[in-house]
Amino acid sequence: MDIYTMIDSLQYENKAMRQELAEFRTGKRYQKLQDDHRRVVAGYIRENKQLKKELEAERTIRKRVRNIWFEQCDIDWDRYQKELEEKEKQILKLEERYWKLQVETDEKIAALERDYETRLNEKDVIIEELKSKLLHAEALLDRDGTNTGTPTSDTPRNKNKIIPNGRRRSGKTKGGQVGHEQHTLKPPKESEIDETKDHPMKSDEVCPTCGSNNLRYTGESEKKYEYDVVIKVVKRKHEYWVYECMDCGKLVRTEIDPGLHAECQYGAMVQALALSLMNTVNGSMNKAAMFIRGITNDELHPCEGYIAKLQVRAAKGLKQFYSDLRILLLTLAILYWDDTVIFINTARACFRFYGDENIAFYTAHLEKGLKGLKEDNVLPLLTGDTKVMHDHNTVNYNEQFSFENLECNQHIQRDGKKNTAETGHSWSTDLSEHIGNTIKDRNDAIQANKHGFDQDYIQHFYARLREIQCVGEVQYQADAERLAKYGAPFERSLLNRIEKFKSNYFAWVEDFSLPTTNNLSERGLRQVKTKMKVSGQFESETAARNYAMILSYVETCRRNHINEIDALRRLCEGNPYSVHEIFGI
């Protein structure tokens, strides 16, 4: 079931539950039960009245017969007595039937009243259950990027896209501000001009004022400049000279570059362009080949097999760089990491990021948990001096690790908004706002060149946090039974998590050098999510790891202001940038 079908189904169910809830609230459902009860009781009453009438009729007949006997003494006494006894028996049967029916009627009425009372008692429970279902359905429909990790691209058709943005609004209009210096292209120097195009008037052009075609060139011109790119295919010939040894007569030639193993091949710039198209633009192999063919006007048309081999060759040339970069990670004081799901040959797998503002180190695994982390061999080697920022990955608290954990506050803010949407409890929204306001105050303090909050501010922060937690416990306990099937388990988990990992979440309040979120890791993983949207999956674990190695090299170079194409060109020439060159170590 796709997301739109599920949304339509939820909306239909939501409408049905609202209608049913309205019937309970207005009493229409129980009005019908009362009407049914009244009809049954009225039937019993009519039957009792009919029996009473029959009984009175029999008694009247008996009196009349007795009166006749007194008046006419010549009647057959024995026959009369028999008739009288028969009438008495009928009367007794009628009376017995009447009392039995009366008892049955009383029992049925009592049973109906008990059932009615039971249903009335269940009414509030049913209404609360419907409220919970309705609240849960509305919460599901209300999920977006502000209260979950839902990507903006997955916004339902009936909702406006909401792009989460924690920056404070300045109140200024969009675009350049008054007094802002306009930035435009500057004309090149005359010595830098590569091409000049003259634009004389055509033979059929005339003076716009009088219409005459008697025009004379004055020698003056109005100049316009243009920056453009021209793709030129360079057909380069390499000649490796052959020498003869004058002592032994052996022929010796100069050493051929490793990249020129065939008689004719594509150069380093073509290879770098193909690698950039596949690993940073995230184009497919056939689109990369098509692009190169297009920009070279069909002069160069590498096949998909050649481009696929480029990936393998590039990853092979980065083994030393990749190993050195892993070692450099171990020296960081603050390390960010996160992982995301990828698919390898239809199987769920894991793509992981480690790094900071200057280092991007990627790995790929079929295993997502502790086993994959051990294979990466990064976290197990960190010491207690390193602080690791993550998105509440509980595996980080494994006793085998020694580093200090930092928790992402943006995730707990989203969880707070999600909890309020699903339960209607206000404490979690207050928590999100309290954290957001404190982060804004911290940013203002950093801009004012302050290195930390004063002690009073810190104490007030934790006092307010404890107050919110207490309100949360009260609201949870008061409503846990009603929300048992829906928001209660998540709310209980959220309250426990805040209490247990309080120091990991809010270490940044006392130390401005520590980050508040793990957004750096999430931005680092956007690349592979785009790759999955384009390609769908990797054909093998090796292919995923090759992509991780190339992306580690390109992204690390980019973060250190090294041109991506230049970095890939050097890689294709067999001389990639080393960790020593990039970081000067």
C-alpha cells in the first residue's frame, strides 16, 4: 500500500469514527435502545391487561351462573358443580399463567434495565476509545518533517510542504537588503580575452529615425562580455623514447605511465568527469556515458562497462588514503556519526558516516548493528577523551566502548512534537520549546563572544526541565489507560529516555564547545539517499564499499576547499591527494 492510499484510508476511517462519536455524544445510539425497551415493556403490559380482562370475564360468568342456580333450583346440581369446577380450574390456570408471565416480565424488564445500565456505563469507555482512535489517526495524518524524520519529498498530496528550519526569523524581506553591495560578473582584462566577435549591421538594416540605409561606421563600439565553457577534445600522443645501451647494446625506453597501459585510452579528465557524474551527481552509468558523448559532440562515447571498471579502479587507488583517513578520525575530539538504510541486491543494508566539519569517512555493510561497527574499527578504538555525537543509537552505550556520548537535541524536539500530536499532552511541546529557546540564547551568547551561560541560567534551565518532566509524569499517569494502545508506550519511553540520558542530551548547556545536534551527519548522508532514489540499490557489497571510498575522498577534499574535478583527475593519474597533503600532517 503506497503512502497516498494509506492517507485516503486513514481519512475515510477518521470520518467514520467522527460520525460514530457524534452519535454517541448526541445520544442517538442509546435513544434507539430505549425505544426498543419501551416497545417490549408495552407488549408485556398489553398482554397482562388482556389476561386480567379474561379473568374478570370468567369471574362474571361464575357469579351469573351462581345467581341462576339460586333462581332456578331445578337445575342439575352435579352438572353445575362440574362446570363450576372446570371454570375454577380455568381461573386458576389463568391466574398461574398471569403470575408466571408477570414474573417473566419483571425479570425481562430487570434484565433490559441492567443491560441498558451496562451499555450506559460502557458509553464513556467507547467514546474515549473513539477519541483515542481519532486522535491517533489525526496524528498520523499530521506527521511531517517537524515532528518526525519524514523527508519533505514524502509530504502527502493534501498538505503543504514544511521544511524544518531552526533559524530565527529576522523580519526582513527575501533577497538583497537596502545598501547591500550588488555582486555581478566583472569584465575580463583585455589580455585575458580568448575570443572576440564583431557584430556589424546587416545590409538590410536602416536608421531607426529616418529610415535611411546610408550608414557609415564611426569606429566606436559598445562592448559586452561573456563567460562560457567550450569542451574541446584533446587528442594527445605520448612518445616514450627508446635508447640503446652503448655498453651492452640493450634497447631501453622511458617508463610508461601506469594510466597508459593500452595503445589508446581515455585521459584522466574524461575519467574524472565520469567519476564525478556517478559519485557526486549520482547519475547512472548510461547517463554518464550519454553526457560525455553529448558534450564532446559524439567524439567520445565510453561504454557502460568502461565506466563500471572506473569505479573499481578508483577505489583500488584510494586504499592508502582510506586507511590513513580512518586513523585520523581517531584523533578527533568530537566525532559525529550516523547511518542510514541502503539496499544491496534487494537486501536491506547499512551505509554509515563518521567525521566532522573537515573529514567525511563512509562505510557500507550488510550488517547494521554492533557487528558492522566493529568491522568499521572506529568506535572501538576511541578513548574516553573523545565525545561522540549520535541520534540516540543505544549501541553506543555498549560496555566495549570507552568514549563519551552526546545526544542529538533536534531528534528529541521532533519526538516531543510527535508525542503531543498523538496524545494531546502539552508537556512534550513545552520541552521542545524550552530546548529551542535555550539553543537560541546560546547562539546569541556565542555571537556576543561569550564562552558559557552563568550559573543562574544553568540552574534555571534544569529547574524548568524538572518541572516539565513532573508535568509529563502527571499527564501520562492520568491518561495512560486511555492511550494504552496508541501514544502511551512512546510517551513512557520518551520520559524514561530524558531522565536516563539527561547529561548526554544537555551537556552543551554547560559547554559551548559541544554541538547541540547531529545535523552534520545527516547532511553527510543525504548524498547516498539521493543515490538510492536514482539507482535503487547497489549490485553488491563491494560496489557499495567502492562508492563509500570514492565519496570519502571527494567529500573530504571538498570540505578542505580542494576542487573536486582536480582531486578526481589526480586520482585517475595515479597520484591522489594524500591525508598528509590535505591536513598538513
